[in-house]
Amino acid sequence: MQIFHNTSFDFLRWRWHAIALSWVVILAGLGVIATKGLPLGIEFAGGTSLIAQFDAAPSIESVRAALDKNFPGGGQNVVVQTYGDLAQRQVMVRVPQVGAESGGELGATAKVAEEALRKGGLGQFKVVGTEIVGPSVGKDLTQQGLYAFIASLVGILLYIAFRFQWSFALGAVVASIHDILVAVAFLAFFQYDITLNVIAAILTVTGYSTNDTIVIFDRVRENMRSNRREPLTKVVNMALNQTLGRTVITAGTAFLSAVALLAFGGEVLSGFAFTMVVGIVT
């Protein structure tokens, strides 16, 4: 399908502006991470979380007050936030990993948190979800996520070096790292938890970016052969214009799917969908 015909946009004219914007976003994201930190989901941080659905939605402040009063040691380290659609009146309580808790002790923490809510006079509620992750599991998942990310970059480097040449491969890896850093920066801006779903989205964005890069690189290589005397900037601009229709169609359909997930996928998929939206736009 051809939606553009004989375009000649000078994309590389704006490359320095784009690089400057990328640096601003990435450095701002690093600043937020350094000051506020990057919140880790229960899978990586370890601990216990429960989701309570109330008959009448309480305020977050009243839930915190109940935990401060009734939870052993107070609720200073307990995270309380609304969960899902506001109409469902759900609240998530997350107790981070403390000391050497394990097994049954982690399970007991969920019961203690539930009892603290019941003593707080917050009205009737039922626990609709509980998640318990021990310290060793959280550590293993962190390592596996890091290894998966490194393995994906190494695989991209070797594949493109084999298909094209090392300079192309290094460019593709730098572009992929750039996309990931921008996505992580926006996750920090909006304080999304880093969960397994978010890691899956980051790896998906990496693969998606690489696929788009390979298509454009293939056109660059063909143009370099047929336009040997042209400067590299013109050759790259030609390749970008020749693949523009394909890029808009594939990125556009993926973007609309990610937006639909973000709008209607619920709390569980919000981190995944948000990362995908940012990654596709980047």
C-alpha cells in the first residue's frame, strides 16, 4: 500500500535538534531517578501486596491512617494507592520486603495488613488479589531481566553485523539503547512501577526498533550502491523517504493497539501499554 508518493523530506536537517531533545529527556529522566528513584514492582523489590475492593470507596488518607494505627511498626514504608478503575473502588496496599522474611512470614504479612484495614473502620471490603514475592525470587527476576536485555542487544549487534557491517550494527545498538533510555525516562517521570510487564514492553520496543532499523538499513545499502557519488546524508534521506509509508503504516497500527491497551487494558497492563506507546513514538 502506497500512502506517500515521491516524498523528499529532509529528515537529517533536524538531526541535531532531535539529538538535543533526546539528551534533555534522558538527562531529565536520570535526574528524576537520582532524586525520586525508579519504583520497582513487587516482582523485583520483593514483599507483599493485596488489593481490597470496598463497598464505599475510602480516601487514601484514611487507609494510610488505618495502617499507621494498626499495622505493626506503623505504615511509613507501606505503599497505598488506588487500583484500576475508580468505579471499582479498589485500593492496593504494598508492604516492601523487610529483613529476612520468607515463606509463611510473607503470607502472614498479607493477613496482618488485611486485619489492619478491618480495624481501621473503613467499611466493608473484600480482598480480590494478593501477590507475595520472596527476596530470592525478586533477586533472580532482576538478574534474569538484566540478562535478557543484554542478550537482546548482543543478538542485535551480531545479526546486523552479519547482515550488513559493523558500523551499521553499532548504529542500530545505539539507536535501540536510545529508545530504551527515553522509555525509562518517561517511566520515571510518571513513576510507573518496573514490573515484568514493563520489562516485556522494553524488550518488545527493542525488537520493534530493530525491525524498523533493518528495513531502512537495507534501503540505505541499496542506495549506497546505486548512488556512489552522493553524500551519505542524501542517501539516508532517500532511504527514509522510500520507507516512510511502510514506517507510518506499521508504527501507526502498533501505536493504535498500544493506545487501546492503555485506555481499556486496566491497571495490570497500563505499564506495558504506556511503555509501548512511548517506545513507538520515540
